[in-house]
Amino acid sequence: MTETVQLPVIDPGPDSLEREIAAKATAPRVTPADIEAEIVSEHYFTAADGARMAPTGNMPIHSADLKTLGLLTFCVLVLRNGFTVTGESACASPENFDADIGKRIARANAEQKVWPLMGYALRTRLGDARRVEKDIII
């Protein structure tokens, strides 16, 4: 007879993976709160907005171009040190376009670019701390 193994119930909530990682973490790590704290401002625009504001090279802009360009949303995140990252969201069907959803997707994509930057910075700090420890021991 085969014994039934009870698997743990995993909360399907949007932050369930983060809670699982946090529960198992035993060393310094980058958290969603760290990412959010690093962001000092966010800016949104569509490619149509950019085309309208460009001083040269985009004139004349046809209304058909503006419709298509309006489906591409950009998010620019400015980090505490002044570095910027961008995220984009493109809608394939104009009938499905929703500006708020486009902004949320663009921001999420921009946030994903902050993670490796913060991970690199944390790893550098951890390496520097280990070098200092070795210097003290010697």
C-alpha cells in the first residue's frame, strides 16, 4: 500500500513566494520593501506623448501613428542615487488598451530591472564586509 504524502498548502496570494523566501532566508537579502524604498519618483508616458513632445524628427505625426504609439506605455523609475530604469507595456489590440493597466505593467517591468542592481549592491557590501573582517583578523 502506498502512503499518501500531505503536501503543505501554499497560499496562492500575490506575495506568497516572497513570504516563503522570507521564511527560509538566513542571510541578508533584497526585499520588495528595499526596492520600494529605493524608488524616489515614477513617471509615465506613452510613445505618442513622446512623439508629440519631440522637438525634431517626428513631424508630421499622423493620427494613425498616434493611435498606435499610444498603445506603448513607458514607466521611468528614478532611484535614490539618481539612476533611472525603464519598463514598458505594449498592447496588441487597441480595443483592449487600458491606461491604468498599462502603467501597472510598465512599472512592474521597471521594478524587475531594479532587483539585479540591488542584488549587485548587496553582494558588493557583503564582499567588502568580508574583506574588512579578514583585515581585522590578520
